[in-house]
Amino acid sequence: MTETHCPYCSLQCGLRLQGRRTPEVSAWEEFPVNEGALCRKGWNAAGLVGHRERLTTPLLRDRATGELRPGSWDEALDLVADRLRGLRAEHGPDSVAVFGGGGLTNEKAYQLGKFARVALATSQIDYNGRWCMSSAATAGTRAFGLDRGLPFPLADVEQADVVVLVGSNLAETMPPAARHLDRLRERGGQVVVVDPRRTPTADRADLLVQPVPGTDLALALGVLHLLVAGGHVDNAYVAARTTGFEEVRRAVAAWWPERVERVTGVPVEELRALVRLLADAGRVMVLTARGAEQHSQGTDTVLAWINVALALGQCGTPYGGYGCLTGQGNGQGGREHGQKADQLPGYRMIDDPAAREHIAGVWGVPPESLPGRGRSAYELLDALGTDAGPKALLVLGSNVVVSAPNASHVTRRLEALDLLVVADLVLSETAALADVVLPVTQWAEETGTLTNLEGRVVLRQRALTPPDGVRSDLDVLHGLAERLGSPVPFGTDPEEVFAELGRASAGGKADYSGITYDRIRDEQGVFWPCPAPAHPGTPRMFLDSFATPDGRARFHVVEHRGAAEQPCGDFPVHLTTGRVLAQYQSGAQTRRVRALPDDGPYVELHPTLTRRMGVTDGEPVRVSTRRGTMTAPARVVATIRPDTAFVPFHWVGANRLTNDALDPSSRMPEFKVCAAAVEAVVST
Ligand code: SF4
């Protein structure tokens, strides 16, 4: 029996895995994050072990037939290395790009960043986490000097008096986390949910606020306006621990409640009720997730809610403050170790000379050999195959054909490449387009660390022997680096890679240098920063000071701009997308698990809308945007705004519709809202 962690979301629930041929999942009650609870994805986490669609041999595209055919590892890696060498010789190092994933272990994320900068010498690396939490990360860094999704353990939620969830459906996306809301309410605390849909999380709410999609920022401005007007600002805290409040106070003066109602659709009385709850509470927690963040004004939206939490005197105090509920399994760690276009390990900025010096020293290469800042995730994909863009792409842990915004366009860009290489466990939609597919290990067959949404570093332990023919991502990078003549070797032992990662992170903002595999096992996870072996780790951050140069948190003046696309005559409905309980991300894994219902895609619509269209539940509807069209059955629900349609994004289709407008700071695409037309499909 092995104690390990779920392969899916950022909660990283602990579980036990027993048996080899047909392993079974059982509860690990002692692990504090989930106390034995799992969602149905976790209970069925062994569903991909021994799956008939599992890849066990490299696949190479046959030039004559255009089909993928089996090949040996040597043949596949030799071919990839030869083609990469040729492209680099002809077009330079930036002609080769790397795309990573927020589900990769810390060790893989670290090694992938190093591989790009050292073995390929390319600046062209980014990852799908850019589409997950980058707006919250940018906002957190600006406000607090440091981005750690939750700067406190998740269980602290229970001790707050009021928790405001903005754009989070945690009861469905990470159900074990919902027990903290239940315990909070048992204690007499209250939950506010801000969401255009009445979700299973909203069913637990004392107050549900359903703004027009894309207007969360205006709502926060209105909340702060009323807090100021009612004298509810914690002036002593603001004076002692923050800067910039005066400018923000003046800016929100224009956001009187009637204006907020006009923009957000939230009735004035509801806004006042929300403010009364906040004003009367001692400890307030504001938590955002993708609903607030995946917007072209996502960074400013998060900053506006941080302003609210700061004005209430909550950030950096016990059981209060602001946090982001990261989504992907290693959404937190994935962004710390160098997969991002602008960062080196330890959250170091790539254009900081001191950071380059330090990392180059750990890697054993000259600092001047490290490339500079590359393109962000969507911009990288958008440039593929263009004259100035990369000609080859190596993808690890991502299925962009399903998960990228404006996905049909991204698919065309992938098809324009000279070489597409995808490492995956199954033939995902992206792997199916590849010239070379490399079959890699899955969660239970490899050891590695992940950092959950609380900043707790956990250890996923190998419980099963991988099938013959399958290699780990670390083996793939080792094999390619060797063939490419890398100036330094790439190790394949995860514990050794983790130790190097710790040295690279030392002195950085996300310092792992005091964490070891043994400590993680003994302590059931260690919170970063942990700068020394004797350091206890840091479950709660900012209690004494923030990570800014003067130790104070920053208020930011932000203005509501609205979504990049507004409903109009041709596209009169707001379209929003999101997750469902039984599926995870692009669905490449969970759609193949037989015990999980594969019942999508579908389109949630309010009865007011479907009556006008003459559509009943289950009948097909066509959803169109300026970028594409999809057809799926209607699900008629009274839980959504009448002006809004919802499509889950785990299946091909939803992201053919979504908007690739980017947040100017975080480069987050506007997944969460665009203008759409919905019509009945008339059978002929
Ligand atoms: Fe826990 Fe998330 Fe896995 Fe569900 S998917 S068991 S909530 S880690």
C-alpha cells in the first residue's frame, strides 16, 4: 500500500493505493487536506491504470501515408533531435518552442525550464498555467510582493466570519474543500458567492450575487465605495500596513450603488446586503478563482477584490485576507520553477541580472548563455509556424487543441509547424496531430512533488511499475538533452532533481531549499518558503509584513473596462465556460475513465431563453461566436442568468468559441466571457 496523492486538482488530496494489476484507492484519513474525503474523480483515480488506450510505444508520423506508426525510443528521440538541430541551425534557437503544463510535478516543471534555456537555448517556453491563475498571480505579486495562491492553510476558512467566493465553484470542482464552508456555517459564519450561475457552491451560500459575466470588477468597486461611505474602513490597519489607499478611495467615489447596478445587474439592495455582511464581520476572507480571473481585465479584477480585503484590514491577519483557489494539480508549483516565459526557478524574473547569475551558477552555465523573456502561452501558440515564430513545438502535460482559447485557430497554427512532438499517456487531441508522440508515465508510476493550492509541498509516490515501453518525462528530457549535445547533463532521479530545484530556489521568493522528500513524508507536506532544514515551513504568510520592499501591501487604482466582447445584435448572449464534477481540464484523462460520466458537452440555458427559442431540454442548439460554432444538447436550468449560456470546457467545442483577448498584464485570455448567438437546430 502506498500513500500518495490524487492525479487531478490543486487540492492534491491524499489517498492510499493498494494492489498492482488492478489497484484500488482507499482513504488516507490522516492527511490533513482532505481527511480521507475524495471526490468521484479521486475515488476513480486508478481508472487509467492498464487502460486499453494507454500508449506504450512511441508513434511517428509516416511521411508516405500520413498516419502514425509505432517506432522505437531511439528512432523517435534521434528523429526529434535531428529535426530540432536542423531547425535551430537554419532559423536560430527561438525556432524551437516548449509548452508545459500545470499538472507536471515540480521536478518536471523545473527540468523543462532548464531544458528549454540550456539544452535548446530558446526563450520560447510557457505553459498552460498561464491560462489558470496568472491574473491572480500578477495581482498578488503587485499587492503583496509575492504570489502564493492561499497564503494560509485552507482549513483557516472555517475560522473566518464571512467568506466571499468570487467566481469559484469549489463544491463541484474540489468537493472535499466544501466541508470547510459547512463547518464555517455550523460555527455561525456566513458564505457569499459571486457567480452568474447558481452552482452547488452557491447552494451553500447565505447570499448569492449573480452579476453579468465580466463585471466582477465593477462589483468590487461598488463594495468598496459603500465600505468607505459607511465608515467601515479599518483606518489603523490601512495606515500601519498599506500604501496607496487615498488614491483608491478617491477612485471608488464614482461607483455609487445605482451605477454598479446598471453595470453589473446586481440590485442595489443586494449590494448593500453584501456590504452589511462584510462590515459586521470580524474576520473576512475573499477568495477568487477562474470566474474572476479569466478575463481581459482579470488582474485588475483581482486587485479590486484585494483592495476590499485590505480596506477591511484583513490581509496578513489570522483567519482573514485574500487568497486564490488555484485549479490545476500543480497550479502553484508549476508557476514557481521556470516554466513561465518571464521567470527562472524560485519566482526569479528572467531579466534580473542577479537572478540569472544565481541560476546559471546552479546549472553550471555562463549567465550570458541564458536566453531572455519569451512569448506568453497564447502568444506563443499564435506565432507557431509564422515567419517570425517557432517552427517546432515540444508539448508536455498539455492538450491545447481542447484547452486553448480560440482553439480552431490554435489547431491551425499547430498544423503549420514543421515539427510537433507531444509527450502524453494517451493519444489526446493534441497528440493526434503530432509528428512524434512519446508515451510517458502517469501519476501512480512515478515519484515527484507537487505544491497544492495552499503552498504545501506534497510527495506523490510511485506505487506501480510503468508498462513496458513507457518512460518518464525526466527520461525524455535526459535523452533529448544528450542527443542535442547539452552543455550539462539532465538527471532522471526525481529526488536529485528536487534537491537541485531546492538549491536553485534558495534565496528566491519561493524558497524550497529546506525541504526534502523525507521531511515531506514525515510532516505530511511542508509549506514554502522553507529556507533551511531546521525551518518549520510557513503555513501563514504576511503576518508581520508583506513581501514588498517596505513590508506594506499596496492598494491599486483600477477601473472597470468591461469584457472585450459585449453582446450585440448578432451575438446577443453572454457565453461563459467552466468545469463539472466528474471531469478534469481537457478531459484527456477523465473522459477515458469508465466510472466517470462522459455526458458532455451541453449548453446550460435559462427557460426564459429556451422558451423564446422554442427549445426544450435535451434538444440540440447551436452556439456561435465570432470564432466558431458548436452544437450540443440544451440543458434547461433556472440556475443561470437569462442572458447567459454556459458550456463545460472538458470536451472539444467550448474553446472553439472562447475569446483570445488577453489581459494586458498577466496575458490571461478571456475564457470566461464572450458574446454568442444561441439558436435551435432545425432538423431537415
Ligand atoms: Fe481531491 Fe481534487 Fe482529486 Fe477530487 S480531483 S479527489 S478534489 S484532488
